[in-house]
Amino acid sequence: MMDRRGFLKFGCKWATLAAMACVAPTPLWAAVKRSRAPRHLSLYNTNTGESLGITYAAEGAYIPEALEAIDHLLRDHRTGDVKPIDPQLLDLLFAISKKMGLTARHPFHIVSGYRSPETNALLRKRSRRVAKNSYHIKGQAVDFRVPQRRLSLLRRTAISLRSGGVGYYPRSHFLHMDVGEFRYW
């Protein structure tokens, strides 16, 4: 028989462990975040036709010129507005590419990166699926596909990272990722 104090200690230990398991990143994601190895992405903007294969981090630091090039590629194609893209989002894409064995021959096809507030409002009028305070407005979300990979496999891989939001849109054939809290739909 367990007394009240023992029960509380037991409950606190398990609650702490459960909470840590929910927020703990996968081993690959943790390794990416602390790695000093070069991080490379291959991107193709489906709206502008622009491509970019670039090393955006090396020796444990982000490369400012590379981040600027990525910001430009992921700009709002409707307005031309550029906003800094959160490097953590790039690290999520990099983790997916590592986990799936993607190479420069398998670029991420970007459907939507940064969106100006005006563009987001326009898209909200067309679809109730567009969030009012979208992470796209903050430069913290990307919608993408990899034509040579099944979208369902991309989704499973993204969810396995247990980091950020993962939205699955099979009818429109793209995946949404953001750097918010871990969730999926």
C-alpha cells in the first residue's frame, strides 16, 4: 500500500518523464541542431522557376549570405516582399532531407514560403484553411513537395521529427511545415 506522499512522488516522476518524452526531439533532429557539419539544401520555387542549391550552415554557424539567398528564393512571389526565414525551419528541411536520403537531384519544390500580410489576407478570402496569423507571415513556415517522393512518406518523416507543425494536403499535393509547437493535421 502506498501512502499519499509516495503516490505524489510517483506521480510527479511519471508526469515529468511523460512531459520530457513529448518535447524531446528525435536523435537525428538533436544531432542536426548541434552538428558542426555543413548543412545543404536544394530548393526549387514552383512559382518563379528559380532554383538554389546552397550550404547554409557550416562549422556550427549559419552563413549570412546563404540565408539571404534563401530568403530571396522564399519571398512572397505575389508582392516581391522578402522576409528573413527562420533558420530553424531550414534545419527541419535539412533533417528531412537527411532522413530520406535526398540529394541535390531531389530538391524541395517550394509552393509557399514567406507571405506578406496582404497576400495572406487574399488567400484567406479564397480558403478557410489559411490561418489568420499564419506562420508564413513570420517567415516560419513553408509549403513544399518532393516530386520523387510520396507525400505520405514526407509526412511520416516530418512527424517523426516531433518538432513544429506538419500539415498534410494530399489533394493539393503539398506538405506544410512550421516552427511552432509540435502538432499535425
